[in-house]
Amino acid sequence: MSLQTPLARARGLGSSKEGLHHWTAQRLTAIALVPLSLWFIFSTVSVISKDYSTVTLWLQAHFNAVLMLLFITAMYYHAALGLQVVIEDYVASKWQKIGCLVLIRFLVFFAGLSSALAVIKVYLGL
């Protein structure tokens, strides 16, 4: 039996001050993805029947390249945040949780980096 009050027992067991940042980042990326996804869908539909050179010229436009890089960044970061929550909630073993989180971070980082480099390569005409 403890002589501590419930408030004293609860102190120090609260949030680690990380949850709010994670929640805010996930909501901001979701908000950013709404117009970026609409732009991506309409742009993809508009160039779907075009040939390769027309699509590369479309992506070489500064506005389209910047929006594509923003879309890629927001999409992969949002995906990483969402997968992190799923893993933290549903993977029971601590070592499996850590392994999955590290694997997800690497996969998302390399997928995002390769996508961004592909856009930059087309933008620069390489």
C-alpha cells in the first residue's frame, strides 16, 4: 500500500511530449495532401494519353516539378507517420516493434528519395 496520492502517482507518467507533434504532423500532411492529390489526379488524367516526350516536358515545367516534389514529400512522410502508429499499436514484441519501425523508416526514406531524384532528373533533363 502506498501513501502517495493518486496525483503524485500520476506525475511523471504522462505524455513524453512527442504525441502532439506526431498528431499535428499527421494532420498537416493530410491537409496538404488534399489539394496536392487533386492536382496529381487531374494532372495525371490530362497527360495519360500523351507520349513520353510530352510528359517529360510537362514535368520539366517549374510549377509541376515543385508540386510533384511537395506531393512526394507529403505523401511519404504521411505514410511513415501512419505506419508508425499502426506498428506501435499492434506489434506486441518490443524487438519486433523496433525492427519494424526501423525497416519502415528506411523503406519510406529510400522510396521518397528515389522518387524525388527521378523528378529532379526529369526536371533537369538528364
